[in-house]
Amino acid sequence: MKVMTHSGNHVFIYFCGATPILFELEDRVFPTVYTLWKFPNLLSSVTTWAPVFEKLLGGADLMLPGLVRRTSKHLSTLRSLKENDICAVTLHGNKTPIAVGTCVVSGDELVSDDAKGKAVRIYHLHTDLLWSRGNRSEPPLLEETEDSTDCQNDEFYACDINHDEMSSNNVVDRDNCPEQHETKKCEYPENPQTSQKSQDFAMLEGFEDLTIVQEDDPTCENLSENINIEEQQDTSNKSVTEEIDCLLKECFFTALKTLGKKIKLPILTSIFYRAYVIAACPPGCQIDIKKSSFKKLSTFLKEMEKIGVIIVKEMSKGVENIVSINVEHEELTCFKPNPVFEMQLKNFHCDAMGCSNKVENHLPSIREVHTVTVAVLPLFKSQNYSKGSAIAATDIRKTLTNYVKSNNLQDSENQRNVILDPLLADVVLNKGEGNVTSLSWEDVISRCISKMQPAYEVVFPGQQPVLHKGKFQPIEIVVAQRTGNKKVTLLYNLETFGIDPAKLAHKIQVGIAASTSVGPSVARKGTQVLVQGNQVRYVAKLLLDEYKVPRKYIKGLDSAPKEKKK
């Protein structure tokens, strides 16, 4: 396949069946992530932190401060690289490559503590459009082997203050860490669940001299209290562990009982876990296998293999597949799935290669809301709302009505007006309106809403609502003029409704034999679909009839060409 990138470069892509395995750019041949998953040691690799991957998805290159230099193996690999060398990028904790690029600097700069700037120029990564041309499978898990001594001698430490804010520039030198972080304690963002207690015990390894506390020492009492607290924590941890073990087994047996005969074998264990086990977990519950007694997925599956429910085989080094499922096993025949788990699995079920978890054409419901800001917080706090809470317009009106009635603020002479007490006046009045003592009901409500942040909730079937800040943007169809009096049809905001832009573009291309392309939008956020010609009428029919998008959520339907009179 020959394609042209957004920057105008021509790229040749080589396939094996339906899977892209190589691409050629500027007379250099690069392997795709699919090839690297089969041969993870094909290229030298650099390692970065998991939160940095979000920055790479946004189009950023890998920066020098984001490199992991924890072990001697990391450092030796970095030193071996030269400028312009093709290399892979892995995430800490998993040796499976997730991106491909070229080194911007030499190995000496890659291992330098104070180096700044770009480390690797990224050309291709997991979840990009090239990856989407394949089967869209997820990367297998190839765990790294850690050396505790390397951890203690590490030159870079991650300040475990806020993992959500971790970025490529947030891996800092240990001398710059806040005072409350002891320099001997390693805290890594990829393992936020690791308890401080286990880290402290790990740091004691290798120390021969320990201080013995005498019985008459006044610190004995505090030590006793600490032991009691630790015992309580251990009891709590055991109950959480047992609960997660039970949930894990419930989801596992539900998946095999409900869809065991339909699962295409062999299947990667990671894909099976995400597409079937996690998919069976009901809303409000969460499976964290690291908090279970098994700690790893491979350990859990080995236990299931011992009882004879499944057979797991290592197809290649470090890549495990489920090759057989015994649907007639006694454990499965006697197991009765919980209807909630079973329904959840059916709603989330996807094909065996682990593509999208959303059932196509099952559109989400959209609820436009407003979030509580500091300006209106005093008014909504009494109704148990906190800052950032999402409230629909009807609930805002109800809250204001309850407040006015409970404080007798309705004007007795004109019931359409509301008397402003100090709190209400502070919320709805603007500067220079200090003399205003009353407002109409509609003015109070509209002014209150104007001081709140617009947002909207997207709820897919069987999933928890997802809150998006900002004004809701419907699907937009735009007809644009190109050179030579040619017209093109542009589609925006498809992802909000769970519509795959690439699949929609393919349907349009097949349906009307028009050229289509999918790429990032230049003037707006997200992805755009470009169709040659004015194809508004066909696109509208596709969205309304096949995808069942409500007409009120489509903008630009009036751009369709007028029908010629016979």
C-alpha cells in the first residue's frame, strides 16, 4: 500500500495477509508493532514510563527526561545506540515494544542525567492509523526482570506525588524531590499499588546491623501501636484480596460459561483477559489482579489450567495463548452465571482479536450538564454537591427552588420574583448591581447557569458515564470548496458517539464509490473524515438510518445538494 502522511511524505506499507509488517519511509525500512510483538528483540529499545505514552499518543516525540535509567541493562542499551539508529520504545514493566522511531542523539547523551531535548523521533506507535489497518490486537505482556540493587543505585527517581500529572518532564533528579520523600525509597509510577510497608522491608535487605528496642524504652509503646495498626491493615488487605479473588473467578467462569464455545482459539491470554474477563465485570466493580492473591495473570491462568478448565501454551518466547477450553468441565457445567455479569459480558463482547469493546451501532446516550464552580459552590453545598459535580438543568432549577422555598425568598406581592438574600445575591449578581434586591425566577436560574461550567455525560450501554468538560459538540458535516471548483465533504466529532471514522469512511467509499481519507483535523480537535464531492445526502442517510444517530445531534444536513427538478 502506498499512502501519504499528513505532512506530505509518501510511505510504502508492506502486508502479510491483512497485517502490516513493515513500512518504508525516506528509503529506510521500519518494522511495525505487529512485527515487534512477534520478534520483541529485533531492535534495540529504550524504556519510558507508562504515563508518557499518553503524550506520545498526542503526537509528541520521546524526550530525554522521560527515559528510564533504572538498571545497568537500561544504561548499556542506551549507550549502544547511535544518532539516527532505528529503535523501539517500551513501557517500564513490559518488554513489548509499543512504538518505533529513530534516535535523535547519541548514546552518551541518552545516559546523561542532565540531558534535555528530544531522545527519539516517533514514526509509528500502538493505536495509530497504521496499527488500525491490522487486527487491532493489544500488545502482549513480557514482564521485565528487575534487580533490587539496581533500584537502590538508580540515578533517577519518580516523585510519587500525583501519578495523574506524570509526564515526560516529570522524572526528576532525587535531589530535587520534596523533603518528605526519603532518598532511599524508590517509588515508581507504574506500580502505584505497591504498599509503603513492602518498600521499607525491601530497603532493609542487605543491612546486617539492626537496632534492638529495649522493653523499658519509651518508644516501645509507639512500636506496639504501630504493630496493632499493621495487623489491622493486614486484615483489611486480606479481605480485599479475597474479594478480588472471588470477583476474578466469577468473571472468568462467566466468560467461559457464556461465550466459551464462541471464542476463537488460540487467543492471546492478554486479549482473553481484557475482552472476556474484564468485560464481564459489572459497573461499580473493578478487577485489579495485582491486589489479588495471584498477583499476575499468568499465575491465575496456571491455576485454572491445573484444574483442567483451560490449556495455556507458550507459542513463542514470552507469548502465551489459550489453546483449549474444556466447556464440559465439571466446574463449568455446575457453574451458574450471575445474570448481571452475564448481561455485562454480552454488552461488552467483542471479537476474539480484541478490537473495540463497544457493540457497533449501540450509540451512547448524551446528557448535557453543568459542573459546580467556585462561584456557585456556596449555594449548592447545602444540597450535598461539591466542586466539579455534574448537574442537569432540571436539577439546577430544582435546587434553586428548594433553596428559595426553604428560606421564604419568594416575593409575596409578585410571586414571579425572588428576593435576594446575601448568599443568593453573591452568586447571581454582577459587579455594580449592589442595589438590586430581587430578580425574576428565570433571571436567577439563567444567571446561576451562566456561572457554571458547561459539560456533557456520555453513557454507552453497560458502562459508567464519562464526563467531558466543555460544550457538547454534535456530529458536524461541512462542505468545503477546493481548487478547480471541486467540493469535499468533511465529517467531525464522530468519536463522541463511538463511531469508528475508518469504518465509516470505508462504508462511504463502498456505498458511493467516492474517494475517502481519514486523518487528524487541522482546525479542530479529533479526527476528520474527508469524502470527495458533496455527499451530505448519503452521509446523512447512513448516520440516521444505519447508525441511528438522532437528527438533533447532526449539524450541517442543510448542506445537501438540491434535487434536480424533473
